Amino acid sequence: MTGSLRSADGTPGSTPPAGGDYPGSRPPWLLAIAAAFLVLIGVLLISSLVRPEVTSYAPSPPADRDEPEGFAGPDTLTIDARAGEGWVGLDIARRRVGAVEDMAGAWDVAAQRHRLAVNGGAEFAGGAGVLFSESPFDSLFEAAERGYSASLVTPSGDTVSAVLDEWYAYHFLSHLLEPESGTFVIRTAAGKYAKLRVLGYYCPGAEPGCVTVEFAYQGDGSRRLSP
């Protein structure tokens, strides 16, 4: 007679289910999902504690030059846009920075924290516009004749430049903004041409709001953006 299985205390036991599928056991796929979830949580925690190094720039001191008659640049300048209230404008030709309301319409590009705008559109005094080129800054030698986009004031009162809004990529793990490659071509408020790229967004100490730009300007009225 075939004997039945007995437990450790000698009582009759039962035959294990086929495939080792004991009551209360977890399917292997469920254990794999749980392990992957724990790994993801660990990565997120480590990333939030370890902040990568960022390139930072101190705000540029006040400067005001005579408007060049020909090509000028490239120049690098850091706009202090940390306040978050009001816009800080850049007059590209004169390399001058100041609060937009104090510049009597003589600004081309303005910054408010991470937001950028041009002095052009129905609500603005200037005729500025912007377009994006995938060409590297040093390889862009001529401005396009047309295709420029102005700024827009929304019904809620926000100033928006759809083209300039694309200057950065946001990194989810580090929560940092990093400039995208490519170059912005600027038609200035006075109708002349410049090229510009964003180099950084951080002040010393990795504080956000120092918008650092490199730009070159053509003062002779042509679209040539090289010496």
C-alpha cells in the first residue's frame, strides 16, 4: 500500500500542487515588477540627493556702447532675471541691459526668470522678431529674409514667444534647465539683424535666473552675420 505524505508532526499531509504553486505564493512576474519598482524608487532618491555640477555666471555689470556701424561681436552677457516680477530687456546694438519699463521701447530681447520674449507684436513698440536655426552659432553667416515670429500677450496678461520658449530642455531627475543646441536669429526692434544663443541659466551657487547669452550684431542693415 502506498503511504501518504505526513507532516513533521506525523499528521497526514497533502501532495504539493504541480509546478510549486503553493497557496499564498507570489507569481514570478509580480515579484519582478516589485523589484523593478524598488530599483526605480532608489534611482529617484539618489538623483534627488546628488545634484550635478552646473555652469554658472555672475550678472554682467552695466554697459552701454555706441551702436556699431558694421558687424560686432560675438559678445557674452548675463541678464539678471531672478526677480520674477517685470522683464529685463537687452538692447543688442548698445549691449545695454535694464528694466523694460525704463528703456523707452529700446530693447530687443527680454527675460523674466526662464521666459524670453522679443520686442515685436501687436502689444509692443518695436518691430522685433525671432526664428530658430539648427545651425551652430559659429556656422550661421546670414539671417533669413522672412519667417520671423513676434511675441504675444495672452488674455491672462502673460507675454509669450513660442520660438524663444524652446531655448531649454528640462531634466526631470535633476530639475535643471539646459540650453538646447542651435541658434536664434533676431530681427531687432529697429529692423536690423543679430544672432543669439543661450549659454546658461544659473547664477553662482546654482541659483536660477541668470540668463547668459552670446550674440553678434550687424549694424550696417544687411543680413550678413559674420565679419
